[in-house]
Amino acid sequence: MRFVNLTPHVVRLNDGREFAPSGAVARCRNVYGPADADGIATVSIGPLEGLPEPADGVIYIVSGLAATAAARAGRRDVVAPATGHPEAVRDAEGRIVSVPCLVREV
């Protein structure tokens, strides 16, 4: 299995594996509705951009939001870093250093 990192950051697993950015980025933007009188707007996940077509033996690493959009489109070849996992390692400022695994949206 080959992993292609479609994020702008190095993805590190707690076991020491690293996935360097590929140079391409898959992302989706939020789509906002107008705010109501209370200042509350609706938000939905917009279209996913920059995700290549499926390829045999390739898993694409993307952000959590992009992974959600990909799962909704039926893609099973897309994963995201498990940044919310209790075993994720953070630095003194709270930034993610490494994650225990990659996750696939269901």
C-alpha cells in the first residue's frame, strides 16, 4: 500500500512513520448560509477539490473535513490523521506532533 499525503503538513504516526506532503492539497471549504437575527448561520461542507481519482494500491491522506466529504462521496481510499485520539501527542503549545493512527470515515 502506498500513502499519498494531500495535506500541507508532514503527518507523523506515534510509531515513527512519517508521510511528507506530496505538494498537492485536497480540501473543501465550508459553505455558509446567511445569519439570522440571532447571529446564527447554517454551514455545510462544500465541494471537495484536489482529490485524485482512485488508484490501485493508493491511500490518500487528507484533513478530517476532506475525509468526511470523501466518505460522503463513497470514497474508501481516503484517510485522515487521528488528531482527536486520546493518544495523539501534542507539544507545549497544544499543536499535534504525532498521532497513533490514521482513520477512515464511515
